Amino acid sequence: MNYEEEPYEENNELNLDTNWIQEFEKTDQNYIPFYNEDVNEIKVTSLYVDNENNIETIKEEMLILKQENMVSREELIHIIKKNSFKDQKRYTILSLLKYNIDLETTHVKHYLKSVVPRDFLEVVKNIDNIPLKKTISMFQDLNTLFILFYEKTTPTGGSNHQTTKKIYISNNKTKKKQLKVF
């Protein structure tokens, strides 16, 4: 058996077929919107309700989170204090809701075809850190924090001072009985 050996070249090792990697990356670009990503910002929607339960105004703003996937307590308190006054009226917080779409990439097709809707809206019961779940990048702009404000009423009567009702305490046991003199 006679065969010729090719001389060893250092560059020969690097001549690998990388076309499949480039094709994969090109195909993968189409699916990037469906990958789960960390939540870095969230839309905050403030709804102002008057005394007759009518929505007066709706205010939307974007909040850039200091920590990924978490609305901190400090950020939340700052937003509530900043938005508690509107048009020279004072509002108190009525409710706090979180809308966070946390679908997995594999469930998107099923979710879109499903008749039964999934509920992504949660009531936040305490003013504390609000954790957010990773979201498909295509749905990032749908993540929202809803804050419902109710108009605080001021007492009518011409005075802004609080008044208290006086209470008179009478105890019949401490009174002395008068005896009849003969």
C-alpha cells in the first residue's frame, strides 16, 4: 500500500465547516422575540377615581427598575407619593394591581389558540417589593402596574379643623342619696 501523506499544515485544523453555525444564527434571529428576558422597565398606570366612582383621568409613565425583575418598596412609595396629588386634589390609594405576562416560549402557540384565557392580573396586597417574572421580549411592553387612586373628601362645615364630640360621663353610683329628715 502506497499512499502519499500530505504535509501537516497548521492552518489545516482551522478549516472547519462553520456554515451550519451561521445558518443557525440566522434562523435563530427570527425567534429572538420569543425568548424570556428579565424585566428592566414596567409601565405604571395611575387611575384617578372621583367621589361618584367615575374615572377622572388616567396617567401612564414608564418606570426603569433599579433591580431586574423587582419593583422595590422605595420605588413604589415614591410613585404613590408623587401621584397622590392631581389638579389640587388629594387622592388616597384604593388598589394596587400587577399585570405580568409570564408565558413560557413553548406555550405561546397554545395560549394564542386557547379559548380559556389565562389570568395574568394579580392584586398586590402590601406595599412592599413586587417581584416580576421573566417575560417573553415580545410581550415586555404589556407588563403594567396599575394604581387606583380615590379622591379624598374633606369635611364640609366651613372649617378644616377636626372636631371631636364632647362626652359627659355620669356615674349614678358616686352620687349621694339624700335622706328625708323627720
